[in-house]
Amino acid sequence: MRAYTLTDVDDHELVSHLKSLVVRDRGTTAEILAHIAEVDSRRLYLPAAHPSMFSVLPEGAGLLRGDGLQAHPGAARMARKYPVIFAAIADGRLHVSAVVLLSKYLRRDNADDLLRAAFHKSSKSEIVELLAERIPAGRTCRRSCGRSRRRYFRRPTVPGDSSQSLVRRVILEHGGAWGA
């Protein structure tokens, strides 16, 4: 079977192969995170005169900026701290974007419960809902969140849309934690 020409593949085989590729991709993503975490831990980017993992990935590993590389070092650090994240990404219970959103609130005292509650949430908005339910208003994140507000939480485009309203509420409640 040619990798990119699938017109001759029957429906059942096509869907079956797609499922196996998705499973393989999840495992590969977890392995990539483990490697990023170890390179970061050993600071192997310094001998090559890279200031951080963010700069070594495009040049050293050949990742493109559009490959979501900005999220990987942060997710890798969280997964190194909470190893259940590697397994959860590998088996599809978590996605990298969820780990990045959760990382601002994960602490030793709540990590197990918060991660378990996030399992099988398939979108960022579901993670935001979870955080809105679990994180008390006014509680700040564990570290400075900088531009995260603009990056993950867009202003509502359709007035009254419930998921957008929830995002607005989370932004307002965590205003001090999410930066300007």
C-alpha cells in the first residue's frame, strides 16, 4: 500500500489502519515528551549554545514551529514530575494541550485527582470547564502565566454561546493569574 494514495484501499482496512496509526502516534508523542524531558533535565541544549529547549527543538530535532513545539517542553516537564502523564498520553487519556493547561494548577496535593478528572476530556474547552469547577475563584496559578490568557482563551465571538461564556468567566475569575 502506498502511504499517501489510499483510493484502492477498502473501507474496513482504511479505518482499521487509521486507528492503528492514531494509537502509534499517541505512543510516539509520549516517547518524544520523555526524550524532551530528559534532554531538558540534562540541559543538553547548552553545549550547542541553545538558551533553552524551545530553541533546540526546531534546529536540533528538526521540528517545525507549526508542530506544536511550544507546548512540548512544558508538557514534558510536567510528565517528568508526574509520570502518569506519559502513560495517559500514550493510551489516549490525555492530550498535550490538556497537560499544558493543567500544568499551571498541578500540585502534589491535587495532581492525582486533577489528572484523573481530566482523563478522556477531548478538547481544551472541557479542560477549562474542569478548571472552572475545581479551582476556586481568585486562586492564582502556580507560576506566572504570562500570555496564556491570549493564547488559550479567545474572546467570545457569538454572544451567549455557553462554552465561550464559560471561558470569559474563567478569564475574569483568574484575571490576576492570567496576566494582562
